[in-house]
Amino acid sequence: MITNVYVDGFNLFYGCLKGSPYKWLDLDALSRRLLPGHDIHRIRYFTAKVAARPDDPDGPNKQHFYLRALATIPHLSIHLGRFQQKRVRMRLACPPSRGPVTVEVIKTEEKGSDVNLATYLLADSFRGDCQVAVVVSNDADLAEPIRMVCHEIGLRVGVVNPHGVHRRSADLRAAAPTFFRQIRPSVLGTCQFPEKLEDSQGEIRRPAAW
């Protein structure tokens, strides 16, 4: 079965990679491990460039090397959204009996990745680019494009959940994809890039902090 894999990068990271030793993840190896018998035709990875934060000042550098490592996979493409930062006023969860009940905060949102993923999923399906489409995400916003591809276009669609089995999105279940898979830590550990790779720019090393 000719299969395309659509990876929601931030959903994957916060679902099973953050705080783990498995961030140097080879998405081709993961796809082949989770989908035995499938011919992995294309992997599309959706993310946005991160900015340095006080708790992770080296974040952009680590992401840069990871994106270079991913780009060594010949059939993988990287699709970038963007981050939007703005000041918003929000209500306090436990407001004091006296004084203001709201506070101004900096709200950072990742924009575009879910829309980009849905767009490529639909476009690839309409043009017959694969026989099976697999979405790596637990994002409920993807339920409708998954439902359309599966039940209106007639393509087999799988969902790979990066979050715990008890946190599987009810909306994605309601979309009735063809199958579900779960990402387990034991699988992540066997699907890591080598500590050192090469590309046209030279050597790529796994960041030491990872």
C-alpha cells in the first residue's frame, strides 16, 4: 500500500517527546515501525520556527539541527507555519476578593500548521498521490478533513496518536478513520537518528542537551 504520512510536529512533541530522551526522532524509521507492510511514499512534517525563551534559550539552535536531520530523509518535506505573539487580557482562575480579576499576559500561538496539514492531506488525496493517508496528531481540528478523505474521497485513513491512550480525541474517533495506532516509548527508543549525520552543509550532531 502506497502511504503518505502527515506529521503534526508540535502535537507530536508535546504528546510524547517533551521531557523524554527521544527527541532525535527519525520519522522515516517511526513510520516504518508503526506501519509494517506499507510503502512509505511521502512524509510531510508540519511545524514552525521556535523563538528563544528564558527556560530554553538554545531552542532555535536545537530545532535547526533537527530540521537538518529530517531533511536528510529523501521523501520527507518540511512545511513551516509561524508563531504569533500578542498581549491579551485574561481572567484569573482564582481572583482575589479585592483588586483586579484580570491580568495582561503574553499569548503565543502557533499558526498555520493544522491548516497546512489539512490542505496537503486533501490535495494529495484528490490527486491520488497515495492509497493510504496517515495523520500523526491528536488535534481535534483535523477531524473534518480526516472524515472527508476517508468517507467522501474513499481513501484509507489512519490516525497515530502521540498522546496517552486515554487522551485520544473524541472528535477524531467520531471522524471514524480506518484505523488507529498509538506511539509508545519503546517504539520511540528504537527509531532515533544516529548521533552524527551528514548533509550538504557538513556534519549534523544531536544537540548535547537532548
